[in-house]
Amino acid sequence: MKRLRDFCAILMLGVFAAFPAAAEIKIEGLWIRATAGAGKVTGGFGTIRNTGVNADDLVAVHTPVAATGQIHEASHEGGVMRMDQIAHLEIPAGAAVSLAPGAGHHFMLMGVTAPLKPGDLVEVTLVFRDAGPIKAMATVKPLSAPK
Ligand SMILES: [Cu+2]
């Protein structure tokens, strides 16, 4: 009996270790704007939902199709759009943060290795401080997608 209980405890530990809070962060509607010509920089958007009871931070973005991913904060300054790289983006508990064109947040891919065409599917890994890396597929939308 004791052996069975120990076995169950180990099994449970294994399950929790394999999926550390992964269910608490959900990535929805991820998309990337197509690259223009030989352009090597583009933006990525979508919604990050935190169904957990603790805030988490988006700390990095990786994709096989670009050398670097950055988290950006965009704002209007005297009629000009300005973008700044930020080290992390907080996803409050029980909230959804949308990464959208225009003022607000988005991620940026630099050093895109091959042109991204509308309809392409791109794997993107969003890395969270607590939830760890979460992979999602992003759809490439036309250059003309809403700015
Ligand atoms: Cu940007």
C-alpha cells in the first residue's frame, strides 16, 4: 500500500514538473506581418492570457525564422510613433494583454532569415519568467493588415 502511495506521489510530481504552470498562460491569435521585399524586420502580435493567480512576465521571444526577437513598447510622441525595447512585459493575474499594431506592445523580429509571405505559418516561442517557454504558431498576414 505504501509503495503504491509513493508511486502515485512520484507520478504526480512528474506531471507537475513536466507542465510547470503551462495551462495558466495561453497565447491566442498570434500573427506576424509579412516582410516587405528584402526587409529583415517585422512585428508580431496576438493576445497573452493569464488564467493563473500570479502575475507572470514575458521575458523573451524566439523564432527559427529570425536572428533575434525583442519586446517593444510603442507610443505616440508629437505625432511620431516611437518604439522602445523593454526587458519584460507583465501579464497580470487573471488578465489578457494584447500585442497589437499602434501604441501599446508588440514583439519585433530582427534579422529575418527569409521573406515571410502571407499565409506562412511560423513557430514562435514566447518565454515567460514563471511559465517558461511556450511555443505557438503565428500566421503571417499581409503587409496591408491593420497598422
Ligand atoms: Cu517594434
